[in-house]
Amino acid sequence: MSKNTDIIDQLVGIQPGSTVAELRARRPDVTLYAQSSYETLFAPADFAGLTLGERLLAALRVAALEASQPLIAHYRPLLLHS
């Protein structure tokens, strides 16, 4: 997982310079906090008793319960390669 990729931009397909990208740029704190939360869950310095696989499995389960195809497509390969 790259710490240089904004997960929301990636999952939603927000293109640089688009109206949505410009709106998100007005709230850099929100983008920072969302990305930081993702990184804390899936790339922490200390996994604190939960493996990456367990974390990804939980995320995939939630994505499936919500029927979110973009999230399922994101988490499934990460889980398979963890």
C-alpha cells in the first residue's frame, strides 16, 4: 500500500483538476485525516495484535455487506497477496 496514493481519489476515480478534486482541495484536512485513517489501519508501525490479513478480511467483509464493488475490488487482491 502506497502512502503516496490518496485512497479516496483512487477508489472514486477522481481526476486531478476535476471539479471534485478542486472541492477536495479546499478541505486538505479532511483528505489528510481520511488517508491517515486508512494508513493507520492497513500500514501501521505496530499491528497491535491484528495481522494485516485479519484487517483486510474485516474490511472486505464490510465492503461485501455494503455491496460496494469498488471496495471489494480494492480489498480482495490485497487480502489474497497479504
